[in-house]
Amino acid sequence: MSKYLPKKRLEELDRQLSDKDKAILQSLLCCRYLVTGQIRRLHYTESKSKSAGHRAANWGTAKLRSYGLIEILDRRVGGVRSGSASYVWALTESGVNLLRLHDEAYTPRKRAYEPSPNFMKHTLEVSETYLQLTEICKCRGLELVKAEMEPACWRGYTGEDGKPASMKPDMFAVTANGDYEDSWFIEVDMNTESPSVVLDKCRRYVCYCKSGIEQKTHGVFPLVVWLVGSESRKSKLIQYITDCREMPEKSKGIFIVIMRDMFETLITSGIGALNEAKGVSV
């Protein structure tokens, strides 16, 4: 467990850290967990080669770790033989407190236990989706206006029974192409949730859409994108949604189920291009 750093020491570190150092801390705050390779792709793209970028990422994370601002989780991705590339990084409480020197809205988040394998795997997949979105926008000349992960992207509303309810997407994102913006709620499916869990999530999206809160705040209701890992899972999710008698027919149009390899086509060209490629059902 990392040592608590007093405010005076955090202020000293804040003056010493580079913009890149602080950007890494911000990325870990946003994503919760990142492996070394993901940090390289986010913050060391200017390196002459992948190996040079990886060395730079190793050096940068080692420095932040020595300051007590980030830590390595006990569990690795890819096993011990993967070396430093398998390290999973997280902010320490002191890392969050350093960021709070500039924005007190950041909530201190103390990790009291090692995350379960399934939770960490899902969180890293969400982080990978964020990286993919960042790379798509950079390569295709789009702007990533906003990207929020849980819990920042969660929404509260009043349910049909009059009680407080919540909708918990994995990610909320806004991309822009010139003056035109697209908004997305993203669900990263791991093929582990039962039909009842998937449909409960869909019902919450429908109820939240009916509330009009999102439309009043942002002008539109985002498209709900389910990212899946196989054609069989894609077919199952589509069937779950289309066969649900409790869901109004017109509400099913807010959902889209696609394979991850069609994500770039959706972000850059929209639903029409996916329909032409027969890569999606709505």
C-alpha cells in the first residue's frame, strides 16, 4: 500500500511534474486501470519506434510510482512472462489528491482490495475502447469532444414507480466532425451477462430516454452502442432486445449492436455505412 503524502509534498511534486506526467495521472483517473502498453499508446506516440515508446512509458511510470502517485496491481495481464508490458497501473490516493490541488471535484478513491479478475478485465476493455476512440479521432481528423467513464458517465432519473433510479453506461462520448457532433452511450459486453441483466440495462436506457433529462441537457439522446466480441453474441443481444415484449417497439431504435471491428466505421461514417456493410442490426 502506498504511503500517504502530505499536502506540502504534493505541492512540491506538482511543481516538478511535466505536462505528460500529469496527463498520465489524468488518464488513470478517467480509466481507473491502464496497462503499460495502453499508457504508451496514449502518451508516448511521438517516440521513434514502439520499443522506444515502451521504454519511455516504463521510465515515466517508474518515476510516478517512486513519487507514490501510482501503483502496480498484484494481478498482471498476459502473465509474468510478459514483463513490464503486463503491469496494470492505478492511481494511489495521493495521486488523486495531487490532481485535487487544481480541481477539488475529484473524489479521493482509496483502493482497499485487489479487484476481481472479471472486474479488472472488463475495466481494461472499457479503457481499450477509450484508446480506440482516441486513436480513431486522431487518425481520421475527428475531435473527441468528451469521454467519460464510470462513474462520471452515470445518470440519475426518476423511475416509472416514482423512485430514484440510475443508468450506468460503461462510457459516454461525444465526437465531432466539423460542426456536426455525435453522442454515444457505450456498453462493452464481455459475454458474461444473462439476458435478464442485458434487458434490465436496456429498460433503464428507455426509461431515462423517456425522462427527457438528457435531451434537455445535451439536446439529443445518444445512440446506445453495444460492443460485442463475436457474431453469436451479437445475434443473441439483438434477439434479446427485439423479442422483449415489455419494451416499446419505437424505443428499440436507440440501440445498436456491433462487433468491435465495426466501431471505427460507426464513429467515422455513421449507421448508414454499417447497414451497407451488413455489419449491424438496430
